[in-house]
Amino acid sequence: MATNERVFNFSAGPSTLPVEVLEKAAAEMLNYDGTGESVMEMSHRSAEYKQIIEDAEKNLRTLMNIPDDYYVLFLQGGGTLQFSMVPINLLTGSKKADYLITGNWAKKAYEEATKFGDVKILASSEEDNYSYIPKFKPEDIRPDVDYVHICYNNTIFGTHCNEVPDVGDHLLVADMSSCILSEEVDVTKFGLIYAGAQKNVAPAGVTIVIVRKDLVGKAPANTPVYLDYATHAKKGSMYNTPPCYPIYIAGEVFKYLLKNGGVKATHERDVEKANLLYGYLDKSEMFKPSVAKEDRSLMNITFVTGDPELDKKFIAGAKEQGMINLAGYRTVGGMRASTYNAMPLEGVEALVAYMEKFENENK
Ligand SMILES: *Cc1c(COP(=O)(O)O)cnc(C)c1O
């Protein structure tokens, strides 16, 4: 591959970003907006940077229609630190929480939360290799829980909550790391939404937390300062040095999405891409989708041939054709095509064309 050519990168994260955003970042690399310096070198207390972070927050609020009674925080530590921060900050009443176990990340979140309170599994699809989203009724939730936690899109297995689960009057917390900004969500149905940015938004390093204001400020007094949402809420995500560069790129991605029809139009493009690939999987005799039809993810599309050697050959052949990172998660095997917002339709078209050719040649 010539150094000036781009591959179609199907990585689950860090993942592909819009070319237009990368080109703008490249053009501004040495001299951001006439400042004579890179955003990487800029004081986070400068007027220019203040504008960058404020615009990023404002544009995310517009894209997701986030009401004023929610904070938007830009934090570090990835989705993983939220597995700890959520229970530390929200287990403040009965200290009980129920978790829906739909994959590795959901389970990790649950295991971490058990350190901080009386945390139970609401339902799990672990025994079926997380191939579907388990159903539950609001009555299954313990009546006095402080919150219910779900993982909205299961990056590793390729399942997704195709509607917001009914949790009755309970507070709902969702990990949206791998689906944020790929569909319209009613933020008011959630007490807290978090998302590591490196799947659908920005390079690794920033994590978005959207939290209802009344939930913030109840963490125990001995909470480490960085782990208390109130610390960041009070200071506009500037208590300490924020992840400046990833926030800048996230901001550019937000502008790009707004320019291209917002979340609604983005979702339509995502559906078109996913339909193309699932459509082929549904008729292929070689490739089989890995998860229940009604719980399919738009962002992480998993499939197998049933023969690990053939899978390997397929993945290696794809790489030669400029389609990379199609191997399934290391503990799962098979294939996974992550079709995040920034994956162009042409990428999925190229993948499906290669699948057809591969199927014909390896009958
Ligand atoms: C990737 C991922 C995580 C972990 O994110 P880190 O930023 O690596 O800590 C958590 N949840 C989901 C759904 C993910 O896809």
C-alpha cells in the first residue's frame, strides 16, 4: 500500500475518523487558526482552547439534544474508569444496583461495581455467548436500587439494545461507548450516559459523560478528587489539564456531523451500510451472522464461516485488498466489521464485493 493511500479500517477501536476532519487537523497541525502553535502545544487555559472546549460541548448538546439539567463532562480514563466512577458517585442511597450482563464490557462494569455496594445481575446472556440481549421486566429490578446499568451496544459480540429497556421509575445508566452519535436517543430517559471516544468520536484519551445534574455531588467524602463528577462539573471539565487534543478532534467531528445532517442523517447512513452487509450475510451460504436478528448492532457486525481456517484466509485476503482489522475479538474469533459513523459506504461495498468473490472461489 502506497503511503498516500488510505485503507478501509474496520477496527472496533481506536477506529476510523472522517477524512475531512483528519485533513483539517493536519492543515492546522503547526498553526491553529493563526495562533502560530498546534492545539497540542496550547495552554488549556488560553482563550483559544476555551473556545474549542466550549464549542465542543455546545455542539454535542445540539447533536444529542441534551437538556440544560444535564452536565456534559470530558474526562480521562476511558470507559473503564466509568465502571468505577458510576458506582462511586451513584451508589449513594440503598447502595444497590442491578446490572444487565450483555457482554465483556457489561460484565467488567458489574464486577467493578460489586466493590462498592450490593450489586446484582438483573439478567445475562453469558451462557449463550452473549448472542442476544436478555429480556427482563421492570418488576425484576430490586425496588430500591440506586440505578440499573446497561451496555447499549456490545462492541465485542455485535448486539445492541434496539429500544431503551423499560426500567420503570428506576434510574438508568448506559455505556454508549460504541454507539454514541449513531442514533437518536432521548437523553431524558437516562440518568447518566458515558462513552469512551475512540470508537465513534475521536482518538483515544477522552471519555464523554452526560449526567443529570441532581445526581452529582453525592459521592462519599473520601472519594478521590478526580473520581467525583462534582469536581469536573464545577470546573467545566477543566479541574486539571483535560485531554486537550482528543477534545479538539471530538469537537471537529461534532461540527462535521452537524454539517452533514446531524444524528438523524448519520443514522440513516449507518442503517444503509449495515443493511448492505446484513443483507449479504442473510443470503450467503458461507458467512453466517453471529447474533440474534432482533438485537443486531449497526456498529459492530459479527459473522463466521464456521471454519476457523477459512476465517483466517478471509481476513488475510481482505488485508491484501486494503480492508483491515476484520478479525473478531481475540476471545471470540470469526469476523467483526465495525461500521462506525466514519466508515464510508464505499468501504462496506468493497467488503461485500470481496465476500462474494471469496465465497465463489472457496465453495
Ligand atoms: C471499548 C469499550 C469499553 C472500554 O473502553 P476503554 O476506553 O478502553 O476503557 C467499555 N465499554 C464499551 C462498550 C466499549 O466498547
